[in-house]
Amino acid sequence: MIKNLVKAKLISLSTTILFQFHTFAQNNIDNYLSINPIQTIIANANNGVKAPRDIDFNPQIANQVWVPNFGTLTQAGSMVIISNAGAANQAVEVKTDPDEFINHFFNSPSAISFSNNGNFATCGELENSPGDTKYYMGPVLWPSSTFGKESPNGSSHIDMLHESPYAMGIEAEKDNIFWLFDGFNGMICKYNFHNPHAPGEFDHSDGELVRYSEIKVLRKNGVPSHLVRDKATNWLYIVDGGNKRILRMDIASGQKDATLKCNEPYQNGCYSMKNVKWEVVVSSGLIDPSGIEVKNNRMMVSDNSSGDIIVYNISTGKGVEMGRIKTQSGIMGIKLSGDNKIWYVNNKLNQVVRLDYGVVAGNSGSEIQQVFFNLFPNPATNICTIKYTAADAAQVRIVLYNIMGKEIKTMKEGNFSTIDESVDIADMPTGLYIVGLVLNGVPTTTRKLEVK
């Protein structure tokens, strides 16, 4: 009887381990929850990053990151363009639109989204630019190839539509079609620029606006509410920041309803939709949600207040929290790169950050060694104990960094399979530190250490 129980326990344990390895192989996002990811600052204020609210990748240039700086009502924003982001040959350029009316076209940008054709759109959290008609703001369309280059008409923008003040988020669908969080009217809108005008011109008659008034959203002042389209399912996921929840809508659903009065005579229509399919995905556990990304039945939401990136399983349509990645308060827009790295911006710290999960590969390159690494006590005063355990010995280096990621010293180094050692930290100033685990020369995971 006892032997049978032991056998059953072993089978159950083996099944669990196999499931964990299967999950690791099938969904890369889950890797971020197995051990604390490595956080690398790609750019900061020294590179011209100033109060960023969003981030996106240029689909036409590999590993090129675009980050709009927010600016102020009287001083327009600017764009930080990071080429070869995170590589040894990284280059950073800060651009802005050369037009005298930049405070209209690129004022207080809250979000950016690239479309498949290389154009991108921005939107701003403001009522109107100085001296303009009240409630006369909305999304702006730009060509990435000539952004910031002066045209015969001044500006490099190629279109702007004027129906959504206090816009808090934007997401491309395809070509020149974009979805937008309209904070002034409290609803989701779809804008189609159709055929843009020449750079710097003002003909907006080719535009089209569709309002989805059945979906009521509320803006949180100062915290953007980003959107993301799941390309696999065509659901649009929406951060409803003021209501502290996440929604999703089927962008193929609904029927045309009423014709609306708009600020400009759009030849392609200005109207509302009805009978739209939408639902609440997450309704609790969020303080100030802001950034959002979706891939492979996983949803990631950044919380501006707590600094957490919350990972959800959305395979059933409802968000089931799987775990949280700790960053710092001030996080806003997040984005997945093509190699499944999480990138984000921190508005308070003026940072662009990349997350990497640690994988310790075996000789074949296909085996994954699970390790245990932690620090006790935490917070610590005079002594900190390092605990490390792995199935096989490896070249281990444990490194102490300051909170900005600068290496201070090596705490332990050698060939180990187990470490249980107390380290004297009595001479360390009070504050937050990062302790990193490097295995066989590969940075693998980090732990925060608070010294009191």
C-alpha cells in the first residue's frame, strides 16, 4: 500500500515536471515567471529620453525602437529613435517635427503605433494646442522614413484628424487604419486616414471616423491607456485605466448605426456602430494599468503605480493571473520584440528597459537546468546569506550591482553546484541593490536586495 502511494506520488511529480518543461518550450512568455528576469537599461535621460509614455518597433528596420517624449503643453514632444537597440553598435537620435505648428501636430504624445506599411500614428493627451479651437485634437499620421525632415510645407506629418481630445492610446490595424482610446468622449474609435495628403498639407476630407459608443471607457489623468490587437484572433485588448480593468472587443463585429456630426467633412463617413461584441477580461487586482501586450494566449499589463508587469493566461477569454514581474513605479508602455523580449518605458525614471529571461543550457543546447537562487534575510543589515542549488556544477559568479545596474563587486565566484554562504555587508550604505547570478558566463537572473 505504501509502495503504491509512493509510486503514485512519483508519477504525479514526474508529470508536473514534464508539464513545466512543456510549458517552457511552448510559451516563451512563461519563462519570465520561472526566475526573476534580467533588466537592462537601453537608454535614459543621458540619451535624450524625457518622460516617455510608449514604445514601438519600426517594422521596416530591424531592431529599431521609437520612443516619443511627452513634452509639455507649450513645449512639444520629441522622438527618440534607437537603432540596433541593445547592441554594441547602438545609436540614438532625437528628432522632432520642424514645423512652426509642432505644438499642434506633436504635442503631449501619449502613444505611438507602427502599421505594416511603415507609417506610424501618434496621439496626445490634451484638449487643444495653444491658440487652437477647443476640443480639436486627434491622431496624427507620420511616415517613418521622413519623420522630422522639413517639407516644402514645413511639417513632415502626412495627415491629422480632429475628433478625439485627450487621446490615451493608439493601435494600428493595417495600412492607415488605427484604433484609438478617446479620453474626452469616453469611448473607442477607429480612424481610417485612407490616402494621406502630402507632407505638411491640410486636406483631411479623405478621412473616416467610426465611434464605438457601446464600450464606455474612462481615462486616468496622466496615465495612458494603451491598446493592442491580437493578430491571431483580431481581438482588440483595451486598458480601461480610469475603471482599473482590461476589456477586449471583436473588431469585426457590429453594424453601422447613426451618422454623426464631425468637425470636418469626411468623405468616407463619420458614424457610430452598434451590437459590438465586447467583454471584460480583468476587473480586479489593478491599481493604475497602462501598457498592454498580447501573444500566444498570454497578456501582459503594466501597472504604473505598483511597477508590476502582470502576466495573464487568456486562453479562456478571461484573464487568469499567472504571476508578476517586478519593475519600478512609473512604468507605462510595453512591447514584445520579435525574439520575445519584453521592452518597456518608465516615465518617472526616463528609461527604456529590456527584460531577458535566463535559460541555462546544457551541452547539447537543448537541456534546461533549473536552479534555485535566493538571498536571506531580505531586507538585510550586517549579513546576507546566499543560497544557490543546481543539479550540476557550473561556473558561478554572483555580482552586486547598484540600482542603476552598475557593477559594484563580485560577491562569490567559482565552480559550484551548491552555495550556502553568509556575506558581510556591514560596510554597504543603506539602499536598494541588485544581486545577479551569472552561470558559465551567461547572466541568468537577478534578485533585489534591500540593505538597512
